[in-house]
Amino acid sequence: MLIDQEIRPVMPYTRPRGKKGFFRKHEYVYDEYYDCYICPNNQILKYSTTNRDGYREYKSDPKICVKCPYLNKCTSS
């Protein structure tokens, strides 16, 4: 191990990613049992599809989101 050899690892600082003023990914909670995310307003984002890059996409219900007080912190669309 590095500590046993008295070598101290140095990690560079990385800036948080995402748009300023918007919720960060860690503010959404993943529910493994139901395979969904819970947004900061406690609404469900259901699995929608897997994109070409292999990332799973989750979408909210627009009827619920249109009335959400956090909509401007969630998306710019």
C-alpha cells in the first residue's frame, strides 16, 4: 500500500459539473427496487430508455412538473 511505503497520493481538485443554479445529480435519489429516481420535490422520474451511449434515461411527468416550484432549478427546457 502507498501508506506503508510512506507515499502520499495527491489528487487534483475537480470542479463540480453541471449548470450553475440547477440541481446536482446527488440531489436526486435512486430507488433500486422500483428503478426510478426521486427528485428534490419528491416526484418520481421513471425509466424511459437507454441511449446509444448506454446511459439509462429517466423522465418525469410533465403534468406534475409544470406546477413544480423548483422547475427553474431542474431544467432549462
